[in-house]
Amino acid sequence: MKPLTDDTYRHRDLNWLSFNERVLQEAEDVENNPLYERLKFLAIYATNLDEFFRVRVSQLRQLKRVKKRIRKQLSLKPNAIVKEIKATVEAQHKRFGKIFREQIIPELETNNIYLLDAKSYHGQFETLINGWYQAKIKEHLEVKLVNPTEDKKVFLEDQCIYFFVTFKDSQQLGFVNIPSNKIDRFVNLATIKQKHYITFIDDIIHYKIPELFPNAIIENIYEIKMSRDAELYLDDEVDGILADRIYESLKRRHKGQPTRLLYDASMSKEDTKRLRKFLKVGKVDMMPGGRYHNFNDFFSFPDPTNNKALHYTPMPLVKHTALEESTDLFETLRQGNHLVHFPFMSFNYVEQLVEQAASDPKVEEIKISLYRVASQSPLTTALLKALGNGKKVFIFIEAKARFDEENNIRWGRTFEDKGATVIYSYPRIKVHSKILLIKRKEDGRNRRYIYIGTGNFNAKTSKIYADHGFFSADKKLGKELNRVFKVLEGDLIVPRNKHLLVSPFTTRRTFEKLIYSEIEAAREGKPAAIKIKMNSLEDKDMIALLYKASQAGVEIRMIVRGFSSLIPGVKGLSENIYMTSILDRYLEHGRMYWFYHGGDERMYIGSADWMTRNLDRRIEVLVPITDENCKKELKDILEIQLADNIKARIQNKEENNAFAKAAIDSPKVRSQYAIFEYLKEKHN
């Protein structure tokens, strides 16, 4: 086997930037994506990048302060990585701006939608602008004029945008907030002769800045934005002892310090230096961008035309043959297992099961794990109803679900107040599994009904995340899932399961055995194949095992949506590994694992990616799909995705995100649309 070195693996953060580049590709895809959908992809790109700087870049910057001997144990060079990230992001920013200026704006105008800037305010527009400013904007403005030699630095709020103002014949500096966190970013000014005029509140404020500094001569006005450290999530990558040492090394660290100052690339070097020094921001944290920031606001960019052609054609929900017509879901599940596929099907099937359980006098207990709790939903209403009806309700709430902590804890307290047993996440471990168990008394005996999914119990995200869910009344699976909940309740230390894969207990070991089985078959000249779909691939031990399988001759086909530390297609190392990434109108979120296993095919779905945290430091659950009908359905869907030649990008050592192309005389396959058609036909 070829020896493995650090160069055998990609750095996860650098490869993540390649994933975000695929989002930019979607913003450029005029042929397949309507105008407003391409605008949304620009918003997704910007939102992704904001979180990346708040979390990942923040972590790298903090690691620079860790003692060298500890850094060596991490095999990280944070300074070099941050510099490479900055260079890549600057290039992507230029591409982003070009898409917006040269593609989006001209196409908006083709559809009679005009974005007005401050230079265009004249005549009736000036009157409208003045009225809007007085009525909606002025009260929210905070204007600061400072002298850098005398005043302390101005605190810029995380993720908020501001104007930075310089003056002629003065060293003073001005700062004005752009209150997009309080009012809509866009103003639909007027429709004149079927032409629709929209403007940013940024431009309205820009237009009014001379009035805000009446005794000064303004020289330049630039838009800026600060991103700040969100949290240090070291337990994602390092074990508990080493993580403790790092936290101890950083005990004086202050949450909320700057991680990126985004500024208008037209800013002069002199003004850039003045701004950086005044805000006490390092050179490496300065990031040039376009004239406007916070493009995540384009999720709500108005469409005054109501032109359906500017948006995706809606996909009607596929009605599940068995679940849709069922008047008793418990009876339906006793008759057989069933799969649901979001967003092609309704999340309401899950909600209906909990609703029926809440009202059924035979149901005694409901147990569920919640990772990202919806602010309000039929699911939470049903759980409260169950409590009102005297059911025992056990809810495990992940308090450390990034950026959802406050909402999760609020719901946990609400459930506690109503009588539920609520347990929150443990130190150094997250519960990421998506599991539901209902205990029902039937003929004097307990019968368990289960649901295991790849996505969160969240009706809102189920409309945009492509996920799979498995319903069953299988006694063995029900018994084993009950053991998982006993672990969460503290009644068991290790769930001794033969069927369910449960991290951190059996998932890694089982997948290793399955891969070794394929390796042995290949070495004996027998058919050997692995087909995997996941969100992220980072665990070095699993990657090394896949490299070993490739070198043994195992045919490995992978779909990895996000970042991957594995380098496919390298001669002598990974030449039998072919990897693609699919990005389309829905976010690919399902995890599916298939092994040929000598013809006795093994398939699993669940919540775990092949990242160290998912295998060793999170409670994850994957369910084996042994029902032949369900197995065929999932395999058919996986094969459709493997055949995608419209939205699949080939992942190779060059990282050029080249689109997979259909062979001559082969049909074109856009997998999300093909899956929709497949499910329609199957459930017709």
C-alpha cells in the first residue's frame, strides 16, 4: 500500500471553499436556474461564507495563539491556512461581483426591474426617497464622528453593515449604521410604465449622509461589515483531553473578536490603513469585497412582476401510497416498513404519527431527539398535546446545535413546564441522531413504533433539504432504539445492538468490517463495490481504509455534497474512487451507505457522516434497510443520483469542479427532478 502522508489528505477548510464555489456555479447557471433562484444562490454563498468566517476561520485564528507544542499535535499550520483562505475568497469575491454586475442586474432590467443607486435619485424618485427616509429609516440611524487620536475604537456589531466616512482636510472619521436588521433592505419605490424601480436602503442612507455630517466636507463613503468570532468548536476535531488543553491555553480569549472586516475594494490604501488601525484589526482579517455587503438579504429580494418564469416551477408533493390514505398509522406500520423522501413528500407524515400518538389512549410513551427545534410547528403542538393527555414524554434536546441554542433551550423549558422529561446535551458530546419512538400497549404487551431519519424534525427545513425517513414497527429495531433512548436517559452506558449502528459505539467498527469484507472479496477476484452518499468526509482512518480498498481493486463510487479530505482519482492511491458532488435547488442532506457484500447487499441510512465527530463524539443512529422493497427504493434513488450528469460536479485532485457530462447517446439526468418523477410513478 502506498504510504500515507499529510499530503494524502486535503485540508477540510480549503476544500470547503471548493464546495462554496459550487454555489457560485449555481448562480452562474443561466440554462438551468431562473433569475431569482440565481439570486438566492448568491445569498446562500454569502451566508455560508459568513458562518465560515465566524466559526472555522475564527478557530484557525485562535489556534495561532496556542502553544507550539500543542499545535504540533494538531498537525496544523493556521497562519498558512488563513492566508490561503484569504487568497481563495478574494478570487471568489471578484467572481461573485462579476455575476451580480454582468449577469443579474442586466437580466433584472430585461424583465423591467431596475435597481436604483443614489446617483439615480432625481425628480419624483427624490421625493419618494425623502419620504421613505423620514418615515422608515431616520429613526434607526446611529451616527458617530470620531477623532482617531483621541477616541477609542467604535464597536461594530457582528454581521451588521455600516458606512465608513472620510472627510477633506480632517483626520476625523464617520460611522453610520445601515439598519437592515431592523427594516427591509430593499425598497420597492415605484412602478412607472410597467417598469419597476427598487433601491437599497444603503443607497438612501448614502444619499443622505451629507445631512448627517452637516459641518464637514465629505471625501469618501464606503460600505463595511464586521464578522466576529461566534464560538470555538474544538470538540469537532480533537479528542477531549487535547481539547481541554487547548481551551486552557486560550482561557483569556474573548468571544466576539473580529475575524473579518469586509470593505469596499475601491477604498484607497490610505483609507484602508486608517480604518484598520482605528478598529485594531489585523491585515490578515481585511477582506476586499463589492460595493454592497450582507447579500444574505437577497433571500427576500422583491419580485414586483410576479413572473413565474423567474422562479423554479413548484413541484407538487408526492402522496405516499400507504401513508396518505391511512386512517390508522399504527396499523399501516404493523403491515410493513415505509420510507419517506423530503422535500418530494410532506413532513406531515411524521407530524401525523406524533399527533395520532398524542391522542391514542393506548399510547403510553413518546420519546424523541430534537436537534434543531422549529419555532412553532404541528410536531411541537402534538408533543404538548400528548403531555396534556397524560402521556409520558421524553425529549432529548441538543443545546449545542450551532446558532440554534437559544431556541432549543427555550423549547426545552416549555416542555419541562408541561411535565416532559427533558435532557440536554452532555459535555463534549452532541446528540445528532434523528430518532422517534412510540410505546403503545397492545393486547397487554408493549409494541414500539419508530422513525429514524437523515434530517431534523423540522417541517420548514424539510421543504428545502433532501432527506430520507424510515418508519417501522419492527420489534427488533424498536427494542434496540429503546436502548438508545435509555443511554440518553442515563439508564444504560452501552446499547448492545446487533442491527442499528449507534455512534460512538458500533458505527465505526461496523463500517470498517464492511469495507474489509469488500477488500477481501476484491483480492480473491470476486465482485466488490461500495456506493456512498454523505455530506462531509473528514475522518482520516476511514479515508485511509477507502484508499486501501481502492488499491485492492474495490470499485468505490461516492457522492459527497460538502467538503472532503479524500483525494480521488490519484494513480496508485485512489484511482478506483470516483467522487461527485451534487448541488441543485434542494440541499442534498441524506446519508446512504451501500456495500455489495458478496451479493448480500447491505444498506444503511441515518444521521452520520464519516467525520471523526460523527463516528466518535456524537450520538448518531443509522438503520439497516433489510426490507427488500425499501432497499430497492433507496438503491434506485442512489443510482439516479450516481447517474446525474447535469448538476453533479466531478471531484478530482485538481479541484476544478468540472460538471459531469452525459456520454453520447446517453440521457441527461438531473437527479432531483428524476427522483421526483420516480417517486410519482412509484406512488401513483
